[in-house]
Amino acid sequence: PSTMYHDYSINQKLFHWQSQSIISDHTPTGKRYVSNDDENYVPLLFVRKYKKEHGQTAPYYYLGPVKYKEHEGNKPINIIWELEHSMPPKLARESNKFTIT
């Protein structure tokens, strides 16, 4: 069985991303995600359409660095990331099919 995350683009600059189900905003990992305090921490967003493609691990698309905008919930945390660079329009339209791993 595979974990399905609720990850999708909102538009070309905003992306909704869901953490693992054990992460809350009180855990060290959760704090790192939602805090802007550490200038050395720059999250990078990679997405892919499917886990497997033609029997092989599917390639990832690199969307670049993102900045934390807001979050809600815990275990998992639902985070809105702002992309530094707009994603290609076609990728934004297809993003409801993406899985993040």
C-alpha cells in the first residue's frame, strides 16, 4: 500500500503540500517547515506525476525553492508554499495528478 498525499498546485506560484501523517507543527521537522527563522533552510520542491512509469521509477520535475506562506492542521500539516519561480502552465494544470515522495 502506498500513502497518498493531498498535494496540488493552487496556481502557478502557490502549491498545497501535505506532510507525513506523523508530523505536527510541534515536532522538530514540523517547526522547520513552518518557521522562517532559519535562513540556512531553503525547502526545494520536486514533483512527479506517477511513482512508476513504464515499470521504472518515474522522473521528478524540479520546481525550485519555495517559501512558507501558511499552514493548517497537524498529523499531517497542510502547507501552502510559494514558489520562487512560476511553474509552467501545463504543469500547473496537471498537478492534481502529482504525488510527492
